[in-house]
Amino acid sequence: MPKMKTKSSAKKRFKLTASGLVKFKPSQKRHRLISKPTKMKRQARRGEVMADVDAKKVIKFFIPNGL
């Protein structure tokens, strides 16, 4: 059976913490920023930790070997 590869898109979008949680950056921060509220832009600056249900799927299907 061949080795499982990490998806290239997942390498760019997710990071694993030391405790195994999945971190990601929120969306809505690339273009058309003038029309978006200041609160939305401010909250999109920081990274967030993914919910456990979604994190299990990301680890299983996209980053099986970690990053």
C-alpha cells in the first residue's frame, strides 16, 4: 500500500498545535476590504482553533502525517 500524502492545500491553510489542535486563519481578509465592517476585519486578524468535529476530519483526510 502506498504512503498517504498530505494535501498541498492543507499545508497552506492549517497548522497543528503541540496538543494536536488544528489552527486556521478566518476568511474574508483578502480583497474588497473597504466594504467590510471594521469589526469583521479586526476579528479576522487572529487565528482560530477549529472545532473538534471538523478537526478530526481535517486530520484524517488532509493531514494524516501531521505538518
